[in-house]
Amino acid sequence: MNLNATVLGQSIAFALFAYFCMKVVWPPLVAVLEERRKKIIDGLEAAERAQLDLAAAQEKAGADKEIAKREAAEIVEQAKRRANQIVEEAKDQARAEGERMIAAANAEIEQQANRAKEALREQVATIAIAGAEKILQRSIDQAANEELLKSLAAEL
Amino acid sequence: MAEANGDVLYASGTEYVSHHLGFLTYGKVDGHWGFAHTPEEAAQMGFWAINVDTMLISMILGVLFMAFYYLVSRKVTSGVPGGVQNFVEMIVEFVIESVDGAFHAKNKFVAPLALTTFSWIFLMNAMDLVPVDWIPLFAQTVAGDSHLYFKAVPTTDINITLGFATAVFIMVIYYSLKVKGPLGFANDFLMHPFPKWYLAPLNLLLELPGFFAKPVSLALRLYGNMFAGEVIFLVIALLGWYQLPLHFAWAVFHILVITLQAYLFMMLTIVYLNQAHQVDH
């Protein structure tokens, strides 16, 4: 184990290699590690924030649901009230219409009855004349008697 | 492995082991430059010689892992990482965690330095797991010299580990001077552990050996562990067919040693640099 200039050569080579390592190799490697560390930190922070956001959104959704439920109940209530009102109105209308129709029918009936009475009166006069003709047989002046009979029929 | 070559190349097991522990040294011997043919020649070359084998493997591995990191760092994404990016990120995060745990000042150089230290030393240690003859045989074939010395595991060369430790030591001194100033740095030696001016010589006597022991222990710990492991691998390789289960068992255990030694070297580097940045302690 004799010492020789190999010591110097190795010392110099070692220093050069270490210097090269510091200048060229080390910075990009460490930069990448640092960058990844930052990315991971950012990612974790983002996840945490997202979780908080989610919780807030869930809370808000719950509140919105409550409001919507209340509103829906109100709307249903209103609709029910309106429906009842419509039914009542319809009933009233129907009743009025029915009464009106009854009145019209009554009027019609009365008219028909009057017309029938009129016709009956005329027929009675004719029948009476025919009867009288048969009874009298003899030539009674038709014209003279007709006057008489008409006045009789009018009194009926 | 030894049997395959032993009859031809190595007269004895001792020669096999000692040959595998020799370096391919390039230097000046007998007035001309060249490779050493024997360990004695390598020793004659003195300080101005270089271990071509460990240096070459170390550089190949260094360029390999740095190119790998470089390519990955070119196309990293902060989105879902792919398999390779995931693997690199795992190592980088492991290093960042280690640095965060032991280094309390601000210095952009420490973490990349730790990454380089860990990756490089781990890979060099991992050469230990390649069967002991493969790389030397390959080198011998390429060189056309069946007696070529070639050491495959760079961290079993004290020069390599001491090279790392020296660089760390220089950084410790540099940052100590930069952060504490010359006076503050001197104060560390003179006023600790006893903060009395008249005990300064005693403090110096206590602190100075400890300070210089840092790089030496750093280098020797790694070297010693890997060298011992390598020797065991070589001895196992002498056992003929019995080496197979033994080699497997030792290699499995060595995976732990390899990782642990790389981790230790990185952690101690971080700790020493942290001490250099500590103004009060």
C-alpha cells in the first residue's frame, strides 16, 4: 500500500464530480421533488376546501328543500280552497239555471193549455150547430140561427 | 478460479493472493517511464506514480453514475415518476434526509457532495461482488499480458479512499475558515475542551490529533473493510469447487458491508462538514 499520485488524482476527480453534481444534476432533481410536494399540498388543500364547500352546499340544499316544501303545501292549500269555491259557484249556477228552465216550462204549459181551450171552444160551437141541425131537421134558417149559436159559444 | 489458472500462472496460493493485491502502477523506474512489473518496482517509483487500474475503474464508474443521473435529471417530471426517475428520487430523498438529520447550517454544496460520495463509493465497493478473476482476466486479455497486475476494486486502494478523505478534509478546513474565520477556527483548537487561556497548549495537544485523525480514520475505515473483504474473496477463490457456496454466502454478507461503508463515508462527510459550520458548540 504505497501512497502515490493516485491520491491527488482521486481528490481532484472527486471535487470535480461533486461540483458537476451540484451544478447540473442536483437542481432539476430537487426542483421536481419540491414541485411535487407543492402539488400534493395544493391537492390536499383543494380537497379540504371541496369538502367544506360540499357541506355548505348540502346545508343550503336542506334549507331550500324546507322552503320548497312549505311553498308547495301553501299552493296545495290555495288550490283546494279555489276548487271548493268553483264547486260552490257551479252549484249556484246550476240551481239558477234549473229554476229558470222550470219557469220556462211552466209558461209553455200555460200557453198550450190556452191554445187547447181556444180550439175546444171553436169545436164546441161547430158540434152544437150540428146537433141543433139534427134536432131541428126542419129548415130553420141557418144564417139566422148561426148568429145566435155563436154568441152562445162565446159564453162558454 | 484459482485452479483454472493456478497450475499455469501461480506457483502457490500465496502468490495468487499477492498477485491479485498488486496494482497496475505507471511511473518512473530506472530512469524511464512505464508500468511496474513487480510490487517492488511500484514501490521504487515513489510518490509520482499512478495506479492506472483503480483510477481507471473509479473514473469509469464515476462517469457511469454521473451520466445516469445527468440523463435522468434532463427529463424529470413533477407528475407521476417513471421507474428510473423513481429510483433516482429514492436515492436523492435518502441523501436529503441524511443531510437534514446531521447538517444544521445552510450550504448548497453538502447534499450534492453527499450524493456523489454515496453513489460513487457504493459502486466502487460493489466491484467487490464481481468474481475476483473476471476483471483482471479481462484486462490481461486486452493487454495481451498474462501476468498483468490489475486491481478491480478501487476502494481496496488506500490511494483512492485517501483521495476522497483528503478532498473532504480540505473542504472541512475551507468551510471552517470561511464560517468561523481564522480566529474562530484557531479558537476551536485553543479553547476547547477547557476554555482557559493558560490551558491552551493542553487543548491544542488534545484537539489537533483528533482533527487530523478525521481524514485518516475516514480513509482507513473504508480501505480496511474493503481490503479485508477482498482478501477473504481471494482466499475463498482458492478453494476449488467449495468456493461456490462460500463465495455466495460471503457476497450476500458483503452486500451489507458495501452499503454500510458507503453510507458511513457519506454520513461522516456530512458530520465533519457540519462541525466545520458550527460556530458554537
